[in-house]
Amino acid sequence: MKNAPLFKSFFDSEKAGGLVLLFCTAASLLLANSSISGAYLSMWHTPIGSQSVEYWINDGLMAIFFLLIGLELEREVYIGELSKIKDAILPLSGALGGMLIPALLYFAFNFGTATQHGIGIPMATDIAFAIGILSLLGNKVPLSLKIFLTALAVIDDLGAILLIAVFYTKTIYFTNLLISLSIFGFLLLMNRLKVTNFFVYLVGGVLMWYFMLNSGIHATITGVLLAFAIPFGDGSPGTISYQIQHWLHKPVAFIILPLFALSNTAIVIGKDLLHTITENYSLGILFGLVLGKPIGILTFCYLAVQLKLTKLPKNLSWKKIAGVGMLGGIGFTMSIFVTLLAFEDNEIINNSKFMILIASLISGIIGFIWLSNVLKKKNNVALE
């Protein structure tokens, strides 16, 4: 595997980042429901310029997270698990099933209601949390399983990004969009001319983000576009793409995503929990993530192998893929992100976030227990 050192760096940062996210989420929930709840909630709505702290985290800092996702996707396409069509089909199939089936389950609960627009909420997998849970299993986890989960989650995030760009854009200001895309075109030209000066892409990226922010299309899309404008070269440690991706791992894992978690999980838990859990959108999120994800991922992977479009890697089994499917039900970052775009009612947003946390917790627990048993049995057989 050509990019093994960078993959290990990515996996390790996401692994530790997942545990940090877990701590931040728990802390934020406790503070939001404590005696200092009012002060804690208002802190995230403190204005900086014309917008709140929470806004700048979601629309500004998260663009850097999307840049990292884009760089990882680019690397996978050029020299990673997605570079060979035959190898890419398995995680592609899993990701497709992991998006379609949860979306259908959500739609089934919310068809014809005011909340059917939230169909994209259960479609995404949180890389940091999923890898964080997988890492708790230690050295028992084969490398092929780590790679499969990472590739699946990266493709999943790309699907969520496309969803945001196409379905969650209300009004488009074409002049600003055209300027932003023109800057993107200029950066692609610099790429073709083999310009590797970091500041050219930094300045271009900031300008592209500014005009995209004012175009009506969510500004975080800029991160992914910028990733594909940055020269990849041969993917070696000396390339600008490698260096940026390597440098971004820790700031994203330990600053940006924790800030996102803290600001977006400041959820006041209402007294009428039964009412919250039985809302149509709540059931759609719960069943979409907890059931839809593993069913979709396992079924579509199985069909791809049966149709001989791809084959199961040597160290993978259907039980392991089922376990990955369960971890795929950890939506968190992208699910919350889509929630903020799908709904305007604060109560629905708050309740949806709460259900995402519940569904992600259930998925993480059953995925961990399932894989722990599967990998334990395999190791016992190997010892015998």
C-alpha cells in the first residue's frame, strides 16, 4: 500500500479524535442541562461581526474539515483503495447501500410531512467516531477492515457533500457562484501548470470560500473543490497535497471537530422524551441509522460480490462487514450538519440532534459488541 504512512497517520488522528469527540459531546450535553445552561447556550450565539460563533464554526472552520475529506478522497482515488475499479466497487457498493436504504426508511416515516426534507440526515457516517470505536478493539482489527471502513466513510461523506450542494441550496446568487467557480478554474489551471506554491492555493481558497458563502450554496463545498485543485503529484511526502493533508490531521481532529461537537450538541433535553422519540422524523433518524445503515451496507456489498463485480478481500468476512455496517450508523458530524440545513424550526433541530446522538450511541455499542465477538472467535480459532 503506497500511502500506508499517511493512512496510518490519518487513522491514528481519527482514532484519537473520535475519543475527544465523545468527551466533548458528553461535556456539552451536561453543561447544556446544568445550572449554567443559559450562559453556556448563549456563548455559542455570541456575535462575531455579523454572525454568531456557531455560524463561523459551521460555515467557516468546517470548510477546513471538508478540505481534509477532499484530500483523503483524492488520495484514495489516485493511489488508494479507490484507484482500481475492481477494489473500489466493494466500498462504493457499501456506501451506496448505506445511503439509499437509510434514506428510504426515513422517507417511509416522513412522506408527505413537513419533515420529509430531512431525508439526508441518516445517510452519512462519521469517520472520526466510527474509527474511534473500531480502534477500541486494538490489534485484533485486520488492516483490510480499517481500510474498508475508511474508504466507505469517505465515499459516504462525498455523497453527503453532493446532497448538500444539490438538495439543500434554497436560493442561488449566480454572480457570486460564477466568481467562485472562476477562481476554482484558475486554481485548476495553476495545477495544470504545476504551480506548487502553497499561498496561491491558500489565497485562492479563501476567496473561493467567500464568494461561495455569498452564493447561496453552502460554503463548506469549497473545501472539497479546493482539495481537487491542489496538485497531487505522485502522492509522495514531498508533494503539496501530502504535506497539507498531513498538517491538517491534528488541527481538524483536535480543534475543529471538537468545537463543532461542543457548539452543536448543546442540546437541552426536554421533559417529554417519549413524545420526542416517537415523532416521525425521530423514528426516521433512529431506524435509518441503526437499521438502515447495516442492512444497506451488507446487502449492497453482498450483491456486488454475487454479481461478480468485485470480490471479498482475504481478511474480510460477511460478519465483519456487518459489524462495519453497524458502525456506519454513527452519523454525528455530517448528520447534524444536514439537520441544520434541512430544518428551520429550533425544536425540530434540537430533537433531531438528540435522536442522532441516541442512534449513534446505539450503533456504536452494538457495532463494538458484534465486532468484539467476531474478532475474538477468529483469534481463538487461530490459536487452536
